[in-house]
Amino acid sequence: MIYPSIDKLLTIVNSKYALVYIVSRRSKEMLKTNYYQKPINEYKSKKTIGRALEEVYDNLIHVNKR
């Protein structure tokens, strides 16, 4: 089971394409700056892509809906 689920994420972001763009940019930013918005032990995922998805789900990354 993947956390968070794609259905829950699509209630926050309007399209799958926008979600991929946002998460990939945030994942690269995490690798480059080593900055995380939550303590490392609070993430369920060990990979930066999963951590970026968790940040979107937790509304730590604000997405403008158009």
C-alpha cells in the first residue's frame, strides 16, 4: 500500500501531471539543500519522492488550484 494514496492527493492537486511536477521539484530540492519540513523520524517514506508526497498531503506545500 502506498502512503498517501493517489486519490487523496488528487483532492489537493487537480491533475496527476501537476502533482508529478510539484513532487519532483520538491524531491530535488530536498536532495540539494537537505532541508525537510518535518523531523526525519516523522516521515513514513525513506525516499525523497515519498517524503515530498507526504508534505503535499500534510499541506506543507501549498498548491494553487486553477
